[in-house]
Amino acid sequence: MKAGIVLAALPLASGSLAEAPHPATPSVGAPNPAAVFCIEEGGQHIIVGANGQQRGICRFSDGHEVDAWQFFPESHGVGEARVINPAAQFCLAGGGRYRVERTPAGDVGLCTPAGGAEIDAWQFYRNAQRGGTMALGNPAARFCIAQGGSYRIARTTEGDRGYCSPPGGTEIDAWQHFRQQMGASQGRDN
């Protein structure tokens, strides 16, 4: 019963927030699930483009926008969200912001890592994969990547060591870089 009430209210909310360049035609059937999801997540669903080339954008209160269908997750299990694009998933998992920009060459995914500059999401993802660092579980590695740097693990006589190459900087021990940037002074965990 609760689901029926929510679904009945969502088309009204969706219609009140949508901005269309042309008068909207009455819709038949179920509401647009990407629009509904956008609104449920606190966004404003906006239709942009001319007839035949329209698409939905989800705009958030902080001003960032994403393509509504890119933002809309496929549901599985008990309603868990899943991002299909691994570059987008990696960006979001690290605390970054992900958006899609439409260019003449096609759509481009862009990631703004926490505290970093916007970068092509696939480039950001590939940088993280260099040196066999598929799962960056260590905070110094995650911090290095989030700052737009590249991270690698090297086998030394002292054991495996993580190295960070910050943007425009020289390669440095990842934990040393982390401590310098974060002001941390506690032990090392590579």
C-alpha cells in the first residue's frame, strides 16, 4: 500500500519540477523511472534539447548536473543501486563527483575526485589500475588517487612499498605524502 501512495505522488512532483522548452505532451502509462529516481535523490529533473533530441538532466542543489539515465541505477536484490560503468563507480566510491558531458564526439564521463580537479573518468580509473593496484584498500593509495596522482607498488629489499606520483610532482612514498598532506604523524601501513 505504501508503494502505491509513493508512486501516485511522484508523477505530480515530477511534473512540477520539470522544465520543458516546448509544451509537454500528456504522458501515458508509468512515470519515467529516471525522473522519479532523480527526484527521490533530491534532484530536479529537467528536460533539455529540441524535439527528437530531448534528454533528461538531474540537477542538484549544489549546481552539478548529470544525465538522468546515467544517474538512474538498475535495481537488483532489495533495491540496491548499481552503477554499470566501472569508471563512474570508481569515481563515486572514492568520494568523487561524476557527471556526463555531451560533446560533438559523444558523451564523456568526468570525475571530480574529493579535493581534486576534474578529469576524464576513464583516465582516472586507468591511472588507479597501474601497477596492479586494482583494489585500493590502503588510505594512502586512495588519497593519492583522489588527488589526481598515480599510485604503484614496488617490491624493495624492505618489502612492498607504495609510491605516489602527485600531479606535477615527483614520486614519493605514498604514506609520507599522505602524512605531509593530512598532517598525520602515526605509523605506516602499506
